[in-house]
Amino acid sequence: MLTKEKIEKEISNENLKTVKIITFALNIGVILFAFVCLFLYLNGEGNSNDTQLLDILLGVLFLVASTSYGLSAIIPKKVLVENLKQENPNLIGALTNYQIMKLAMFEAPALFGLVIIILGITNKVIYTNDYIFIAIAPLIAMVALSIITFPSEFRVKSFLKSVLDEIQLNKNFKN
């Protein structure tokens, strides 16, 4: 059974190393890909005004990002709650699953946006149509989310205690 005492006992900076590394690694991978895009952009040139494909892809990116961000507010937490409702929950495992799901739902649109940037570079459209750079917005959102929610001991304990309170409220409401 999950209790506030169990949260205090099991959550420590030492136990959170894996979650921190995963958070850092997922961000570094996307940021390195962004540097590849920057390198390609700085070493290319040309001009083209055939933006039809990229305009469509930017619309698809908007739909993918909004759907993914909306689902990221629901699905990872729902899975976390189900993991924490178990008789003897593994807090670090549940938190790791939560963090991976949350970041993956932000990583997909970030990578898709960077692919759009690369297409703009190879089609030489980006050199005359700067608005294509809006495709880096999901990357900025992912990095910002990771910074804001980086798994510090205090932040994780506070989050898990709020989830525990929510579980208990739902349990009392059903009774």
C-alpha cells in the first residue's frame, strides 16, 4: 500500500539517478539532432518558393503536437496511478515509466519538427521562407518541460504525494 511514509523513505536523490539520466538522455538526443539541422542549414544555400509540401507537414505537425501534448496530460498519469494502486508498488519503476511516457509524447513532435527543418533545407525552401523554423517549437516545448519537471527529490516527493491524495480522494468518493 502506498503511503506518504513510503514515499519519504523510498524517494531519494540516489534512487532518482536513473530517471534523471533518462530525462537528460532523451533531451540530449533531440538537441544533438537539432545541431545536425543547424550544421546542414549553415552549410547550405539556395532558394525555392515551393512550400506546398512543407506547409502541409507544418499543419500535420500542429495536429500531432496538440494531440500528443493533450494525451501526455492523461495517459502517463493514468498508468502511474494504476501502478501506484498495486499492493506493494515499486515507486521508482512507476516514476520511470511515467517519465519515459511523458517525454516520449513530447519527443515525437520534436523529432518530426526537426525532420521538417531538414526537408526545408534539402528542398532549399527554408532559405527564403523563414517561417519554416516554427517547426522547432516542439523541441523548445520538450526542453522546457524537462527543465520545469526535472525529477529532483523534492519535486518527485511532492508530485507523488499529490497523486496519493488524488487516489485517496477518488477512493473516498467511490465509497
